[in-house]
Amino acid sequence: MRSRRPLALPRVLAVTPVLALCLVHTVRAEEPISTDRPDFVESSDVVGKGRFQLETGFSSERNKADGVKERLTTTPTLLRFGLNDTMEFRVETDGISRLRSEDTTTGITTRERGYADTAIGIKWHTMDGDEATGRPSMAWLLHADLETGSRAFRGDGVRPSLRAVAEWDLPNDWSVGVMPGVFVDKNEDGDRFVGGIAAITVGKSWTDRFKTFFELAGQQLSSKKNGGNIATWDTGATYLITNDVQVDIGFSWAATKDTPDFAWGVGVAVRF
């Protein structure tokens, strides 16, 4: 369901991987940074009033179906700004996108390059978690993908989505997060449809700085006519350089036949 996501703003977002690496001298924070990458399930935390957070990276995806081999590379970028202590404003894009397609029967290769669509949204943190009572930390996310990308990567119209996130801290530094949701999109015939989102992630903190996760992510749950079920098995790790800077790596494998075969990505998150 993640669209091939510009206007002047998305072009700026596309180059932020370079900027992020240059701006690691940030203000110290009491609590370690909480990020929405690299897993699909979002964090239930917000960045805090007046805080700004940049999450960006590089992603590569490959797929082979119906005699066509495809490789897509993107620069996924998320900007988060704290409106108050429970709400943040978000701007998200897959940035610079490159698609290489090879027809294995004819040997013809085509290449597309451009910018992905941009999404804007709000995250609202509604409840703090409590490990002692088993109460989860919860948040709601309302996003709208906008038709702003280059022709090859542009979606059709405004595509809203609504997701809920619940996270539980468990004994021995384990955690579990779930994210159900719904979205509205258009199929190839131009008909609007409603699809589902459902994901669960299990995390483990091995040290104060190093964490890993394993996840099943139903990114798009819909009928075959509307693109089918896109779901992945994901795993990855994060490493905290400072309380305000984190690096990550992630891998994804197809869980359904409508899903790209394999993807991997690396990234960095910086809080200001």
C-alpha cells in the first residue's frame, strides 16, 4: 500500500540522507530517541513539543513476476515535528525513486527515475504504557498520500489512511507492537476501494543501545482486483549512537505472491 511517493518540498526531502549524516551534533535529550523505522509498525511515541526528528535512509526492492524482473531503489524519508507533548505533524516520502524493469522473454530493459509522492499526517499519542499493569502505550495516525510525484511513481488522487498502534513492554527487555488500520486508494480501473492494514512486531533489547525485531506486516489487505494482499516477513536491528542519533538495517521477504520478493534498507534517525 506504500505508494511510489514532488514539488519543491519532496525534492528537499530526497536529499536529506546526506544532510542527516552532516547534522549529528544535536541537543542532548534525557530519553533515547524513539523511531518509526526500520519496521513497518509505527512507534506509539511522539517526538515532544518543539522537537524535530529526521528519519531517512536507502531502500532496495526486487521482484520477478510474469516474466518481468524489477528492481526499485528509494530514499524513504520521514520528518516529524512535535506540536505538543502528545501530538506531532509528519511529512513522509519515498524520495528519489529509480525503477529498472527487464522483460526476460525479449531482453528489453526500461528505466524510470523520478520522485515519489508525499504524505502528510498527524500522530496522536493517547496513552502511556505501564509494564506492571500490562497497559499498552497507544497512538493514532492519520495520513494522506498526495498526488505529487513524478509520473512513473505517482498515485491517483488523495489516499487517506488511519492506523492505531499499541505497544507492550514485556519482562526481560522484550516488547510487542500491533498496528491495525484502514486506507482508501484507487485500483487500475480508477475505482476507489477500502483496504486493510494489520501488522505485529516483536522486539528485543540486547543492550541499552542494540535492539532487534521480527515482524509480520500486512501492508495492504485487499481483493485481487484491488492489488491483492501485500504482506512481508521483516527483521532488522537498530543501534543507538547517542540518545539523539540512531542507525538501522532491515530486511523483508514476501509473505504472499502479490508482494515483491525481497527488500533491504539502511537508515539513520536524528533528533533535534
